[in-house]
Amino acid sequence: MTFRTYSELIELPTFEERFEYLKLNGIPTKTTFGGHRLVNQILYASSEWKHVRNQVIVRDNGCDLGIAERPIIKPNKILIHHLNPLTLEQIVNHDEAVFDLNNLITVSYATHNAIHYGDESSIIPSAPTERTKNDTCPWR
């Protein structure tokens, strides 16, 4: 598996490129942190996680994959995604990867699911960057 970093991710200019960099094409299994619901709940309820979560949201301006043109409108739909899946051992041992800002990115609920499960159908494509005369005109 490739080791992903926020510093590499932000060098990619488009949402689509960032999504490709992150997508896992699978589902979390019992060997990953995602398979341990109680540990998951304890971590995400901790004051340390809430502090780091707020730092990530501020750094990314509350935008999906940190793309300024993709603000996440509903605050309860903002998630913080670990760029590299965590293991139970990393959580239990307070591994630095759990709270490392270079391992975290702000994502929407839809983007988070698409990263993990590979279903891109719920993601709204980016608007075209090149504009043409009358491209918003419904009558041509």
C-alpha cells in the first residue's frame, strides 16, 4: 500500500486528482481501525481528537478535500479522513499517525464513503474550469 501525506495531496490541483490519490477501492475490515466500533467511539469522543479535528477543519477551510470551491455546507456532514488507514494497535498505542495533521484531511460524508467503498456516483463533479461564451445560457 502507498503511504499518503497531506503535503503531497495538496500539490494536486483538482478534486478529481485528490480523490484518485486517496481512494481505497475496498471496505474497512476487522484488521483496520474501522472494524472496532467501541474503540472508534472512544477515540472520536476524546478531547484530543476534537482539538485535532477542529485544527484540520480550519486548515482546510471546511472544504471537501481542501478544495476552496467545494465548501461543506452542513457542519454535521464534515468528516476528518485518515489518509492512511489505521490499525487497532495504532489507536491503542496512541501512535502519532492517529493525530498527525499530515495524515488527515477534511471530507464530506459522500466523499468519505466514495474513498472507502469506491462508489463515486454520489460525488458531484467539479464545475468546468474553462468558461465559454453563453455556457450558462439554457437556449442555444
